[in-house]
Amino acid sequence: EGSAPPLFNSETFYVFVYIVLFLVHKGHHLVGCSDTEREDMYGLDGEEIYYYNFNKNKAVVAIPEFADSVSFRFPTDFEPCVYSTKIYLKCKSVSIYFPVFTDPPQTSIYPRDDVVVSVENTLICHVTGFFPPPVRVSWSKNNVNVTENITLSQYRPSSDGTYNLFSMLKIIPLEGETYSCTVNHKALQQPQTKIWDVEAVLPGIGPSAFCGVGLTLGLFGVVTGAYFCIKAHTNCSQLSLMSDCTTVKTC
């Protein structure tokens, strides 16, 4: 019979999504697993609410603390994923074929805040429209791989059945630096890379420039107002003189 194959393939991320439709909103519960990744996440309208961090063995709240806390049972929901995957692999082993369609990701890179030199910021790499998971995201700075200060979101289902994901890199931008985000996915013939160059405002120049422009406009307004005031006074004086002359002639 030979040795049994591993339960999971690291290149395949088995996903089970449970969707609950409300009158206005759409809630979802996503559970996924592979040899190297595990995910158990609750979301609403495509956004994360709670997820379980399997590396740290704790639940993570992904929404602001603006309401009473709601608890979920983690990671007990993950066990059905493992069980269902075992059943799926057994079915597949007896020649039941499920066609797998793939969609390549679309990638964009942008800063979270307005960029100011030497001021901490966050670069965001948004990977969307891919199927199936997983994707691999890597960062580089000036063509050198970066492995620190990186955070990765959970896989989020989209309304069209594809998935999206965010990768974030904390940076302190300096003039002339170049950052890149590279995405690998089975539907891509080659890795997809997006490049971002630091084009920033030097500290202090922005506020000073606005202040200078405001001061100039203010002075221009004062001079313009004084000009019209003097002109009006002169016209009034001339009209008064003409009125006096008319009175004398009439007499």
C-alpha cells in the first residue's frame, strides 16, 4: 500500500465559509487549514470582527472598543475544518473530481497617512480578487528583503467568491528610498510586484508654506481694502465740492 500521503498540502488552503444574511448586512465565519496555515475568523460585511491567533493561542478582537464585548468560542470551531478536510481528501482519493478554478490577484500599494520625511508611517499592500488561498506576500526596501515590522490580515471573502488580504509594513520614510511588495499565487505565471517611491514633504515646509500663503493673501486683502477706502473718500470729497459750487451759482 505504501506510505500514506500527508493530510494537508502546503500549497492548498482548504476553506469552509459559513455565511449568514441579515436584512442589510452579511456576516461570515471562515475556517481554513493547510500544513503551514490555520485560520478561524468571524466577519461582517467583509471586515474582520474576531479571529483566533494560532501562533499565540488567543482570540484577537479586530474592532474598536465602542460597544459591549462579545465572546466567541475559539478554537473549537476549527476542529470541524480538520474533520471536513479529512473527508474531502478521502472522497478525492476514490476519484471523485472537483474542478478547481483559479483567479490571479490584483495588487496595490499605498501609505496609510500623508507622507512626511522621518515621520513613522505604514505602507499597505492590498491583495484582492484571488482564488483560492493562499497567497504569499513579501516586502523589500531598496531591493533588500524586509522581515520585521510586518503584519498580515486574515483572508477575507469578497462578494464574488474571491478573497482579499492586507499586508502592512511600518516604515520611517527617507527621501530617495524605494519599497516594494511582491505577491505569489498559483494563478500567476510569475510573482507580481508593486513599487512605491518616497515622495514626501519635508518636516516644517508644509505648515510654513501654508502660513506664508495665508499671510500674503491677508496683506493683499488689507492693501486692496485701503485702496478702495481711499478711492471712495476721494469721490465723496469731489461730490461734496461740486454740491457747494452748485449752491453758490444758484444764489
